[in-house]
Amino acid sequence: MITTHQAEVTLPSDREVKVSRSFNAPVALVYRAHTEPALVKRWMLGPPGWTMPVCEMDVRVGGKYRWRWRADEGGAEFGFHGEFTGVEPNERLVHTERFDPGTVGGEHSGGEALITTVFSAADGVTTVTTMMDFGSQESRDRAVATGMTTGMEQSFQQLDTLLAEID
Amino acid sequence: MVIDSALNATFLALADPTRRAILARLSHGEASVTELAEPFDMSQPAVSKHLKVLERAGLITVAADAQRRPRRLTPEPLRAAGAWIEQYRTIWEGNYKRLDALLAELQQPSKPSTAARRAGRASASPKRTPSRRRR
């Protein structure tokens, strides 16, 4: 039987957000899906109606990455960029993250977030825990609110259609 | 959705473990400042300071008992904060559902090679070619 997993979001401190989710796949595969641009582009799309035309990742300590999303309707764009500061294949990824407001605007917090992604395997299930440290509560709340703003503009009904297409 | 100042006050109030413990205590029923200070190694003024933060965030109110002035939990801001987190979670879950599908696809033999194997079997045993079956 296939177990379905749910993402869990918690606020461990006033400047952090933690997201945890398990997957029915070996850790090496889950790690690949997080580090190979061709694979990342297929799932890290945020709300329905957005694509990821730019996904460049030089996954090694000191290597840079650049992600940019684009709305199918209206063509709004925004992105993130930063540098990998910790790379332990199949175990841990650490990178800095700066918000690039693109055309969606929004205030630039000026702050740099530190994102730590931990991969852990047990009984064929891989758990991915992402800890985002935004440096201050203000930056955290703004980052989360920005993430939701783009989401709220889209109809979540599109999600089912999209999932059916990929399946 | 724009995060408003009320929600900010809620998160600020919830960021402190003592204040979360106070709310947990109040979820069982109202309590006076003295009662709330008891389980904590803390002076009453220190507890009062935490209570002020909780009150400003609208998480507690002072019940109408002039003597004890018991504090009472107001659950609405907590619900708003919960809804806020749930919306954020939905975005991640959307991404992760796509990742589920991708991982399932990567773990299956790719479609072209499956077709190739079928073609191989078909040529080895001509009786089972699709064209013959169709007849």
C-alpha cells in the first residue's frame, strides 16, 4: 500500500519556518530531484499557473544558483538567488537565499535567508526537512506573506488539472 | 493576502515559550496572575509583562472579576494564525505532490524501453504481434 504524506509547517522560533515532508523514494533519488535543474524545474513551481524558465544550479560549496518563476497569465516574474554553503550529497544542503522581486514588486527585505535542507532515509521513505532562517521576524513574515500572495491570486482548482497531466 | 499587524502581534506573542505555556494553561480555564505565576520560576511583574503582550495581541482578556482579575483565553487570533500557516503549507504541498509524481516516474522503467522490450518479445513470437491479435 502506498502511504500518502503531508507537508508539515512549524515556526520553531520567531525568525524561522520549518517544513517537513516524507516521500516514497530512495534518498539518492530525492536528493537528485533537489539538485538537478532539469528535475527541479518539474516540481518546484509554486502555485498553479507558474513555470520556472530559469533554474541554474552549481551545486558545490561556493557555487551559485538562480531560480526565476513566470506566471503563464500576465507574465509576472520573480525569483531567488544565492550560494551553496554546504553540500553533503544525500544528506544535507545549505544555501543562502535572496528574494528577487522581479515584476511582482513587493518590498525587498534586504535580508538574506539561510536555508538548510536535511535528507534522512528510513525503510524506503525519505524525509526532507527544510529549515529557513530569515534572520528576523519581520523578514520571515514578509517572506511567508509574499509566498502566499502569489498563491492566492491563482485558483487552486488548477492544481488537480496539473497533477493529472503529470501523472 | 497581506500579513496585517494583528497577525504580527499574534506571532510575536507566540514566539516566546513562557507565553505559549501561559496560553496552554489558560486553554484549561481562566486563571489569576498569581495562579499563572506559580508554575514558572518568575516574579509576578515578569509574568504580568508577558500577559500584557498576550493581551495586546488579543489572545487573552481580563474577565470581569475586580478582585482576582482572572485572565481568559481568546481563541480567534490563534485560528487566524493557524489559517495563515495552512495557506503557506498548501503552496509547499502543491510542490511536493508534483515531486511525488516525478519520483514515482523516475522509479519506473521508462516508457520507450518498455515499448522496446514488448517489440522484442513480439518479434520472438510472431503469433502475439498486435496485428495478429487484432484479427
